[in-house]
Amino acid sequence: MTSDEQPPAEVGVGPWPGEDRPHDDRYAPELLEHGDRRNVVDRYRYWRMEAIVADLDARRHPFAVAIENWQHDLNIGSIVRTANAFAADSVHIVGRRRWNRRGAMVTDRYQHVVHHPDVRAFVDAMRVAGMPIVAVDNVAGAVPVEAFAMPERCVLLFGQEGPGLSEEARAAADALVEIPQFGSTRSINASAAAAIVMHEWIRRWALPAS
């Protein structure tokens, strides 16, 4: 580090200032004592993980996210992180149980993650839950996402980087949408696509009318 460079700022907050600490059971004594360096919003500073999850559960949005996982896609962690940022009800992993959590940045601790061994099991579970499946893939017959009447209660299903959704998943979906593109590449990064479509749900159902 050169003399004109500043050290990186520490994330989070230090120990609770002063001796008058909160006694609410949402707060973790060890965090009050030593500080909270987690990547959480200020509302949840010093809170126990279980308290954060309970608070999120009281206000999660009625959409879920699902990802096919046949090739151990590295995007899954990033998609879980985005689902947490938008307060998705749950994340569903379809296929392989193991997935790379690195991109989730520990947000999977605050997010309900459910595994389904195959597409059939996933579809059956969504039918029981009354969650229409909105598949996202840039293929013939897909409706531009901005023109689609996004249902408030639904599950957004994403495929893998490269191959996209499996034929079985597309066939089982109640709707198929795409993200319009204007460059030379056929598709965009799977985690970027997921963020775009999740925010489209947020724009329609969670933001105040302008």
C-alpha cells in the first residue's frame, strides 16, 4: 500500500456504544460485545440470525425462484443472493442437491432453500402449493417479460448457463418469458437474467404506484 492509499473501510459496526445495551431477545450478546461485521442492512445490526429470518418471514413476497442444477452451475449462489435481496418467499434447487454457495455470500442462511430431485417432483410441489411456473428462456414462443402479465403469486424458473432450461422444464411451465436482447450474444449471464426478471416482479407488485 502506498502512502496516499487508504486502508479499506471495515464492513458493519463495532461493539454497541455505551453500557446501556438492549435486552430484547432479538439481539445477540456476542455481537453487542464484539461488533457486527455481517453484510446485513442497518435494521438487522446486532440481531441474531434466527430473529432476522423470523422478521423476513413476516414480510416475504409471494413469489419464489427455482433453478435447474444439472451441471453444478456457479450462478446459483448469486441467484440466491438476489432472491434474498428481493425478499423472495423461497428458492428451489431442481436436480443436484449440492450447489456452489460461494456466490450466495452467506445469504442462504436467511433464505428458505428447498431441494427437488427432478423436474417432476418440483412441478408436483408447485401444483400443490398453487404456484404457477413462469419459465425464463430466450426461445421461440417466449413472451417478452415486460409485456407479460406477471402473476403476483408464482415461481420464476431459470435454467443453467449455456443450455438454458431443459425441454422437460419448458414443457411443464405455465408460461414462458424472455428478456429482449439487442447484441450479438444469444443469452446473458444466468444470474443477471434472474435479477432482471425478479426486479420485474418487484416493479409490478412491490413498488408504490407512480
